[in-house]
Amino acid sequence: IKGALAFGAGGGEMMVRGRRQGHSCSGGRMWRELWVLETFTRVSVYQMRHGFELTSSQPQFSDTEILSESLWVCRGFTFSGICRVTCLYGQVQVFGFTISQGQTAQDVFSTYTHSRLTINAVHYSITEKSKKEMKREARALLRSHLNRDDRCWLMKNFSPLCSIVMLEQLKTSTVNFLVSHPGLSYVFVQESPTFQINSEHLALRSVGIRREKKKNGLRLTESALSAMEELVTVSCEEVDGCPVILVCGSQDVGKSTFNRYLINQLLNSISCVDYLECDLGQTEFTPPGCISLLNITEPVLGPPFTHQRTPQKMVYYGKPSCKNNYENYIEVIKYVFSSYKRESPLIVNTMGWVSDKGLLLLIDLIRLLSPSHVVQFSSGRSKYMPNLTPDYVDDMDGLYTKSKSRVRNRGFQLAEFTESLEFADEEKESPVVFTGHKLMCVQSDFAFRKTPRNRESHNKVLRDLAVLGYLGQLQPPVPKPLCPLHGLTPYQVPFNAVALRIIHADVAPTHILYAVNASWVGLCKILDDVRGYANGPILLAQTPICDCLGFGICRGIDMEKRLYHILTPVPPEELRNVNCLLVGAISIPHCVFKSQRGLEGTIPYITTDYNFKLPGASEKIGARETEETREEKVHPKPKLYRKIN
């Protein structure tokens, strides 16, 4: 199922013609359905910067014979749904990533959980060829994708500045697994009454997408675009080495969207980008509760649950926030950051908690990571946050580090100061100098529906989707049918082969296996040798800072054979290195327990007879504490009583 779209360099008038055709398959009489959507954009030259329209001229055309009622002005194609995008001729840009003719197809995920994506035409240089030569080249490129009549129609309306893309239906095992759970199909497709059903609507629906209003698409402010342009220039020049770009700001101001767009922009010019994840609750490439370092070589064209990837270094912190354990949070970041080789630009994503201790932690991070650029987001709807200029960072104490003036006045020696930060030995020998950073202030203008009331439930849904996206890797590749999780064969792990640790709570040793059973577990590698124990389980007294190789579900415990049954997509060659299981506050989505297909009889691990008044029982297992809750606990409001005479 395919569709062909043609765009002008910067938009203009567009006419659509769609029709349905059957193509016979060799080797049989089976037929496949092909929707051909031919869209021709009249040329309108735009001055463009990274694909964003600044000024335009009037459309240049004279032929009016093919104009019809389906003619309208179009500047980019905003859509919802998922599809595979191939640029057949010219250049287009999606989420900041440029797709040119001859490049491999890109899978694009425009979901309802985030701003809709737009395919924008990009102004590109034209070689010194005649229009006839260009048409001959375009016709040759289209020959393997469209039949003769469709090619002739496109060539009749061909312009040297147009771009032609092919949209194909996209099916992946991860998406199929996600939508197999009740209520989650809305993430990709939402049906709504359509008053005008035309050939374009039918063709797009057959591909699996629908046109959306431009106002629903992603919009970046001028300050964001300006900052991005400067960062791309600095990263490509490499005059002062690879830049370290720290992105900060309060919740829901667009930090993650900016990071994705920046990654895609950088990949237009360089081969890879490093990414340090410091936001425990809304991770980008891993399940929640992780600090990770990744080397990104492929564009990011969707939300986190569509691009779960394997980090080069990851630690499972085990909670969606660092509350009550800030020092361990800093230590984990230092451990992961030590693997950064400074061979590519580094983007650092930070938490949205930027008040009180959260701000002090952010100052510690700036001192620890020494970024070359700090991109600070602000919004009219967000809480006040001071500008993190180099002078402000120098003059402020962090949660664990001191300001320059305090260090100078107390007479700290260099060795003592570096000891407090626990730098590596080779770093202690060289002077520790915070050279300062360049502050780039970005004003955000994102329109979102999240409020302090529904923010936590919305974020919990995104965390569940990330876990489901990770579990989708267990499924066989398309076109093989989905297999329910209870139908997959788990690994058997002896009690004495791995150590256990519950991260987020103190659990009595006699109850430790109850906590592990039916839980989300981090598959980790510790330096200690756990071999030599006869029986097990082997319990750790402290939570180690160690490498996490992946995740799994402990779907059962065999007490007779003393085995854990672990379901995980981690390959066997990596599992040989796992000798520790960490259980945290990240929970398995309820739909995994309640909505698995093929279950008969009583559903395991599910009960309605549960007393929330028991000590330790909670309705908010795995919930991320909000800023408002923190403030209420730190500064409780006095109770007011009415005096009664």
C-alpha cells in the first residue's frame, strides 16, 4: 500500500488525484491493493532555514487546465499515524532530519501522545541540467514505484524544484504489540467524523495515516531555532573539541522535543551524536528509572516508546525520581559519564525539577559535567528559574559542591576539592577549572493539555508505553503473528547464579522472593563473584552501582528446582554476563497482567481482595512524586481552625 506525494520547495498550491489499482503478483493469482496518491505542488520559492519558511514569493504558474475543487494551499504535510517515507526525488525534512533521494526509507511515527509531525519540502540546489534532462531523471527514479499512467501524470506537472516522496504502510512487531492491548490503539490512530471523504482521504487511510491541521503540528520558536542553528554550527566546526550541550528547564517546556530535533539536525551533518540521559522519569531511549549513555547514529522520528535502543553504558537507578537519595543519583551519573570518550557532541538531558534541591542538583551537574553550552528553557506557564549564567553557577552552592568563593575562603586545596567530587586519578593530577559555559535562553511556546492535576497520570502512561515498547522486542518480526507474553519460553536462572537486591524499599529476607516474583527486573553485572554459594537466594546488603545490560520480567519462581523464570529480549551472549537482579519501583503495566490474549481461567497475579490500609500497601506504586508534593512535605501548611464560642 503506497502513496506518492510531490512537494514544492516551500509549499504552494497542490492538487490531488487518487485512484485504486490492482497489481498481480508473480507466482500466483493473489492481488495486492495499491492506492496511488499523486500530489503536485505548484512551485513557490521560499527562503528557508532548516526547512522553516521565512518569506515567500507568489506561486509561479500559468496552466490552469488541471485545477479543480480539490485545489488548496499547502505548506507542508502534517499527519498522524505511522508510515515509511522514501524520498524519490528532491529533498524533504521530517522532525529536523533531511531525507534525500537515494537514501534509505525512514520509519516515521506521528502519534497522538506528542505533537504531530510534518513533512516539509526543503530548498535544494539544482545542477546545471535542462528541464528535459531532469524530467528524464525523475521518470527513471519513479519507474520501479509507479505504473506508466501515474508517471505520465506526475511528469506532466513536473517542476525542477519539486520533491516527490512515497508513503508506505508500516507494520512493526513493536507497534503491533502495543496496539494489541485494549485502549492503546488510539496512540497511533483516532477515528473521527469526516465530512469530506475524497480520494486523498481514502488513499491516506489505506497507508495508515490521516491529514491533520497544521496547528496540531510541531512548532518551534525563533529562539529555539536560533539556538539549534548555533549548536549545529559549533558541533560541525569542532574548533574547541566536541561540545557538551546540557538542556535544562522545568517540566513540559519542550526539552525532550528540542533534544530529538537537535539530534536529527546534527545527524544531517555528522555521523553520530552521544546522549546522556539524566531524567529518571521520562527517559528517551530506555525504560524509565535509568541513567544511560548512548551513541545515536539513526534519526529519532517518533516518541520514546517507538525507539528503545541499547545503550553503551546504563545503570538501573530503579525509581522515577531521585527523591531521598540525591547523593547516589550524582554518583551514578559520574559513573556513566566516565564512559564518554569525547569523540562526538554530547547532549545531556536533565530532570524537570528545577526548584529547591532540584536547582542545587542541577548546579552540581553543571560543575560535574562542565558543559560548553547550557540551553535553558523557560515558559510563561512555568515556575521562575534564575538564569544559570557562569557567574551565577560560580557564586551558588550546590547540594554537594561549593561555590568558588566558598572554596577560596575556606582554603580548600585542589586535592581535597577533587576528592569531594571523586574524580578519576588522572583527572586529579590536572587543575580542576570550571571554564564556564555559554548560556542559551530559549523561550518555549508549547501548547499542551497537561496540568498539575493530570500530569502524573499522563507521565505514568508514557512510562508504561516505554516499558511496552521495550517488551515489544520479544515479538517475532513481521509478518509473523504476535505471541502473547505467557506463550513465550522464559530463561531458567538458578538461585545461586545471581544476587538479588530490592532498590526502593527495605524488604525482609523471608519476603524477598515475593517482591521479585512478577516484577520488572534489571539484569545487571556486578564485579563481585557470586559463585560458590550452594543454594541461594543470594541477597546483597547494599545497592551496587553497576552496569545494567537490559531488563526482563520475572514471570515465575520454581521453589522446588530453585529457579527464576526470566522473560527478556536481551540476547543470550549478553545474558552470560548477568549475575545480579535489581528490582525497583518501576512496575509492569497493568495491561500486561490483565489483557494478555489466550488466557483461560483465573488470571495469575491479579486479585481484587487487597487491603490498602496494610503497612507498606500503596495505591501509587511506582508513581513519580511531583514538585507540589515535595513542597508540601518540606513546608507543611498550617492547619486553620475556626474558633467556636
